[in-house]
Amino acid sequence: MNATGNWPYFVDGIDRRRWLGLLEQVIDDHAWTVPAFCQMTTHVHAIVDVRDTSLSQGMQYLNREYSKRFNACHDRFGHFVRRRFGSRRIIDGRDLLGTYAYVVLNPVKEGMCPRAEDWRWSSYATTLGLTEDFGFVEASVVIAELSGSVDALRRLVTARASLLAETDLSR
């Protein structure tokens, strides 16, 4: 079961944009930096740089407000998000790159698209300069780990995607 019970977290593009608007508000209110995010159907993955103790407060607001709006729009009532968000500290540059690849490759791993840059609801295409959809995303810390090269980031994600494909074929 996912964090919302039997409900998808996003039913349509309106839900996805609503959540993104709330995320942008939280980013502004708490001075967070978001190097990456990826909306799936039942959950979201994100890398968030929080320089103070506002993670719980910001996530509580985001989940509460999104839940209220989701319930109102989909004629639903009661608790929507049933589990607390998960988080962990990224310990170094290697961990950051691995986490980044995991986040943006999630829809590829789940068979939702062939390449990470094809998933409309991820920041990856914006980071590559293919779209301007998510202007709040600030991936410079990730790109800096690769000597400032967006091409190196693309190569990293492509290589990780190949590993995913090989792993799936061996099952």
C-alpha cells in the first residue's frame, strides 16, 4: 500500500501542477533549494537542500494543503496522506549523484517512459535545458559534482539507465 491508501497521489495534470505550486510556495517560504524532483503516480521523489530545521514544518504544510485541495477536487474526505514523508541526509558528492540518478530514473525503472528526459513530471529535462518547465529547480550542486558539465550528468544518468535495463533483463 502506498502513503495514500488505495488512492493515487496524482489523478491528473491539474493535481500535479497544484502540488508543484505548493512546493514552490514552500521553497520560497523556507529558502529551500530543490536540485531534483520526480512525481510518480503514488508518490514523489525529491532532493531538497534545507539549511535549517524547517523540513518537517515545510513538508507538513505541503502535505496538509495538498491533501485538502485533493480531497475537495475529487469529492473525497478524511486523511489522504497516511504516512510521514521519508528523508535521509546525503553524505557526500558520490551519494548525491547516486541519489540524483535514482530520483530521475524512477519512471524509467517503473516502465512509465523509455528515457528519464521523457518523463513530463520530472525536473531532469529542465536541468538538461530541454524544457523550461520547472524554473524553481536548482541543480547546480549536482552539476558541480561533475565539473560543471551537463553532458557529464546526461552520461551518468544514461549509464545508470543501462544498468537498470541489464538488471531487468537478467531477472
